[in-house]
Amino acid sequence: MNIDVGARLRYVRMQRGLSQRALAKQAGVTNSSISLIEANEVNPSVGVLKRILDGLPISLSEFFAFEPEKPRQVFYQAEELVEIGKGGISFRQVGENLFGRALQIIKERYEPGADTGRVMLTHEGEEGGVVISGRMELTVGEERRILGPGDAYYFESNRPHRFRCVGPVPCEMVSACTPPTF
């Protein structure tokens, strides 16, 4: 039997409402360790996996015993989107259970002045999006650009990046990330 440890870990982490960074902090491992495991780029030792699972908390036996349901839903009403953001940033994810999925789609809303933080984000995969309304300052590595309605972006997510709403009105975007590691 071949078990997808990365997808399973991502599923359990997201069910608990934790970001990769939050789980890494709780488990005492690096954020990149969680990211690499979820992307199936590394196969964790039992000791490392146990340490990570203790941060959730879930036992090794529970982790390997449960069978996540495969997502079957195709269409989503606006109220069915799952909120995974907090504070001045709303991330409304399409689908609650991303187990076995290769793509994460998010409707984002940033209140004026809201940003993802001074510490730049990094995670495995690629991401892209389109600004629907408002203005967004996007920094990717050393590049910085202010994007307005209709403008778009697409980059490798392992490049340090930061989003910040500029201007007096909220910024709304639709984005996608593959694999779903955000």
C-alpha cells in the first residue's frame, strides 16, 4: 500500500486550521521541512513525523488509520468557501478538503493597509492571481510592483514574496497555488 504522507499531512494540518508556519513552530521544526514533506519532496523519518504530529496533536496510528474523503463537490456557492485567513486579510478557499488535490484556489480580500507581514512568505510550488478591485503591492524577491484591477501575477512560490493592500479601499483578488501548500 502506497500512502501519500504529504497530502495526508496537509489535510490534517488544514483540518486543524494551521498554516505550515504555525505547525512548524508548534512542532519545533523548520517551515521548509513541513513544506517539503507536504510536497512529497522528502520522506520524513518516523521520529520527525512523530514530532510534527505531536504538534497537531495526532498519534502516528491515527494519522495512518484514517481515510480522508476524496472531494466530490464540483460547484460552490459563495457561502461555501472556507475562510482560512484572519485579521485584515480574508482567504476564502474553494473546497474544504484538499486531500488529493493538486490546486488551491482562493478568493482574497485585503483591508486597506493589510499585508502578509514583514517576514516574506516562501513555500513550494507556483502561484498566480488576478486583481479584481483595489490596489495591491506585490514584492517577489527584489522586484516590487503595484497591481490594479485586471493586473495579474505568476511566480515560483519558493521566491520570497509579500502582499500589501495600498490605497483607501480593500483589494480583492482571485489566486491559485499548486500544489496546495499555502
